Amino acid sequence: MKQVIYYLIAGTRGGFARAKIIEAIRRKPMNANKLSKELKYDYKTIQHHLDILLENKILKKEGVYGGVYFISQLMEENIKVFDDIWKRFGNNSGKSI
């Protein structure tokens, strides 16, 4: 799981946006529309990153239309890995580590 988290956050162009999404959902689970407004990203961009995070079992979704996103149990178990990566990566304003 460590490699997956590292790749999704620090190894790809969209990693900074995905990390911001994870941080926002950690503070308060919400749907894609609310995430879009809070993070000031286009709705389709948010949806794209949410799909990637769901596919990689970082997030889980409750409900269908307007479904709310939560941090998955697997991610909760590995949250220190994310925190360590985000601590280094977040200070670089979206640049690869």
C-alpha cells in the first residue's frame, strides 16, 4: 500500500490535487460537488481524481447520486505513510519529490 500511496501522491502529475482531496475528506466527508467548491477545482477534475482514489482503495463512497466520500479502512491503517509523504510533498507546492 505504501507504494500505491507514494505513486498516487508523489509520483504523478495529479498527486497534489489528490492529496488535497484526501486532506479535505479527512477533515469532513463530503460529495464531489462540495469538494469542487471547497478546493476550487473543476467538478470533472474532482470526479477524475475521486475515481482514481476509489480504484486504488484510498477512498470509499456511500450512496450513489451525490454520494459521500470517506477515507477507506485500508487508508486509515496506512495514514502515517500518507502523512509522511504529504509533509514532504505538500511543502513543494505540487512539484514531484
